[in-house]
Amino acid sequence: MTITSLAARSGKGHRDENFPVASWLIHPRHRRTILAFYEFVRTADIVDHATLAPSQKLALIDQLEASLLGASLQEPVGIALRAELSAHRLSPRHAQDLLTAFRMDVTKLRYRDWDDLIGYCSYSAMPVGRFVLDVHGESHATWPANDALCAALQIINHLQDCAKDYRNLDRVYIPLNALATAGATVEELGQARASPALLACIQALAHRTKELLHDSRIFPSLISDTRLGLEVAVIQRLAEHLAGLLVRRDPLNERVHLGPAGFACRGALSILSGMMQRAGRRLASRRQTQDA
């Protein structure tokens, strides 16, 4: 029986993510385009499907790309995204980069070192933020800060789910040299609790992720669109909290995700903080203009 990409998708929606996707903070005129992108990406993310063979997964990803580029009419989500991109004169490049990451998930189960992992993030995470920035007409000067935040978000997700990814998919994003340096092995990811060596490895990676978040802290202030700047401030704050949890907890047997209440509370605090910071910058700018 032939399976379609829609039938193979995970069933996860934009409200099920760790971080906001086109939340109410985003202006309504941009939400449809961002959600079309999200639906395309979620449909293409079939790499965790339990029964599909690797060749079937790759064929479905190719089929989605063909619909995105206008070479096929088989995939409604590809057609819908192509229409949105055309209407706003946007490139399909970011969506294609994500498809590259999904192909890597099918064919690559281990990562050599930190640079190898960041290389994966350059396809799996950074294009998401770059696309949203392009939708808003933001400067490409924001991309380095975006890339740091998006890579941090991806690595946080990898560390949160490191045991599940190994047990269910034999996929390990923790760099092999980081495991070796700590004296840990891949097989320890299948245990009920992290060994001291594995815990030290995870904590070292969490600290390195916090360095990425330090580099991205300026990101909200670089964004011209107030609504998007506030959403990024929320995401930055949530990421910093989760990175802190990964420094203190064992993801093999302790909760390192935020529940709905914690998500809402930290999100509200981030919005308030972001509004105050933007107001302060506007006031300082006016004073500089008056003094000049």
C-alpha cells in the first residue's frame, strides 16, 4: 500500500512544541505564511515513522520538495507553501534546507563532534528563524544571533530527548568525542539513570549551549518588528531556563520540560521584560536625539 506524507506525519501540531510557533504575538498578516511553513515542515518530518523504510522516507521527502518547487501537484502542503512564498516573494531555500536535515536524520545516526552537530543545526534549526525574519522583512544582520538561538534550541531538544532518541531510533546527537572525553558510552543512554560520566557529558554540553544563548541575548533588540522582538524574548528566556534545568537534572529520569503553567508564567515575564527593555531603548534614543 502506498503511504502519503500526510498519513505518515507525526500528528504533532504547532501548539505541541516546546516554544511558541506563530503565537498571538505575531502580527496576523504574517501568521498564515508562518503556519504554512510550519505545516510543510511537520509533514516533511516523517523520519521517526515506526514502519516506513529509509528509502520510503527519502522518497516522500523528495515528493514534498517537488511540490514545493512546482514540479509536482501531489502534496497539498507543498502547494500551499509555494503559494505563500510566491505571494510574498520569498525563497524556498529555508524549507529546502530543512528537507536536507530530514534526509540527514534518515541516513546519519551519529555525530562526530560539536562542529558536526552545529553543521546539522545549520540545516535543522537556523533556517526556521531565518524564514520568520524574512517574512517580517528583517535585516540579514540579525542572522548570527538568530543562528545562535536556533542552534541552542535544537541542542536543548536533543539533550532533553537523548534517551528516547537512542532507545526508539538508535539516533544519537550527543557528539561521540564529548562522550569519550567524559568517559561515557553511547549504550549508557539506554539506562534508567545517567551514570556520573554521562551526566557530566550532558552537563558540559548544556553549559556550552548556554554560551550560545549568551551570544543570542542581543537578538530581540536587533529586531525592528516589536511583536516579533517580544516573541523572540520569550523564546530566549524559556531556552535559558531549560538549559539551566539540563545543568542540574538527569534527562534520563527527571523532567526537563516545562509544563503549561510554567510555560505561561515565564512567557508573561519575558514579554513584560522585553516591553520594558524596548521602551527604555526608545527613551534613550529620544534623549540622544534631543541632546544632539
